[in-house]
Amino acid sequence: MDPITLFAMANAAVSAVKKGCQLYKDIKGAAGDVKGVLKDLDDQFHNLHKDKPPTVAQKNAYIEEKNRVIELNKQQGETAGIYQELANYLGDFFDNMNKCMAVIEEEERKAREEIYQGDASLGRRALQLVIMKKQLEQMKVELREMMVYQAPPELGALWTDVSEMMNTMGKQQKVLIARQMQKQAAQEARRAARMRQLTQDAWIGVIILFAIFVVAGMFMYVAWDRQRKYPQYGNEIFPKTERQRKEEAEPQVYIGR
């Protein structure tokens, strides 16, 4: 598991929760007597510009705000869906946060017990993990403050329920993630050892084949050199014996009937 990827996923979940909370809050704020809300906007607008006519930009902003309130009022029944989405996003945040923290803690343990072999320098990697850890903690604090103190009360209850459940599950997951990472590390170590052994065996095979070719070449060269300098021993790879040469030199006698 890559802590950087997990951190990015947790950060994306935080952004989604913030947007959902703001939308939920806006819908709740616009719910009820929409006529009263629109009248209040009208009164504020006219009081601000009773002495000086509004500019085109100011008038457009006022119209956009009224339209926004009207649209939010139409979405009163959609808060249930937003509430469920917020619960899902909170679950994603806690899930990825707990996984990321578990990976960071496991890397810290490995740094104490094993030699670091990562691509980045040890100091850079340590700084990276510390920053991610602090940012995750800060994200959690920001979400809690927003949902408990700045949003409608029911979102504070949602935060409490989800956070308590995920904290319990997160503790269990940390143990399982640490075991999984240790198992994967052991498998990778065995795989690397096998690859090293295969590489060594391959080099030994290449050296043996090279030695065979060299020896065979030497034999062929010696045979060629002997054939060139001593043709009386024949053109075969192995020279003829004295007996073979005498038999070839003696005339053949054929007895006829």
C-alpha cells in the first residue's frame, strides 16, 4: 500500500464532505418560509441602494442569490440523500486515513529494525511521512469542527456515530494491515532471493557454455594446425596411428579364382 495514494484518497474524501456539508447547510437554511427569506433579501438590497442605484454587477449578484435560495428550497427533500452521501464520504476518509496511518507506523517500525532501501533519501522519506501524518490529523480536526459546530445538529451526530465506529474498526484494521505488509515484505524478500539465485545460475551456465566453446575451438584449431603441418597424419580431427599409416602404405593383394 502506498501512503501517498491513500493520503490523496483521504484528502479527496475531505473535500467531498466539506462540499456536502455546505450544501446540506444551505438547503436547511433555505427551508421553510422561502417567501420570508426572499423578502429579507429584498429589504437588504433596497436598503443598501436606496441612495445610490445598484450597478449591473450588484443587481446580477442579487438575482443570482435569490435564484439560489429558490433552488435550495426546492431541494428540501434531497437532504436524506446528501446525509447518506456524507456518511459514505466520512467512511472513505476514516478508512483511507486509518490505512495511511497504519502504513506510516509500519514504515516507522521497519526503519527501527531494518536497513532503509527506498528510492528517496531516508531524511526525505521521513519528512514526507511526518507531514502526511500531521495533515491527516489536521483534516480530522477540521472535519469535526465543521460538522459539530458549523453545520446543522444532525451532522454533528453523524460525525460522532461514524467516527466512533471507524475508530473501533480502524484499530482492528491497523493490526491486519501491519500483518499483511509484513507478509508481503517476506514474499518480496523470498522472490528477490529466488531471482538472485536464478541470475547466478544463469551466469554460471553462460560461463560453462563459454568454456565449452573455447575448449572446442582450441581442439579444432589444434586439429587444423596439425593437418596443415603434418598431412601424413590424415585430415581427421584425431591423427592416424602408426599402424593405420602402415596399413594404408602397404599394397593391397587380391587373389583371383
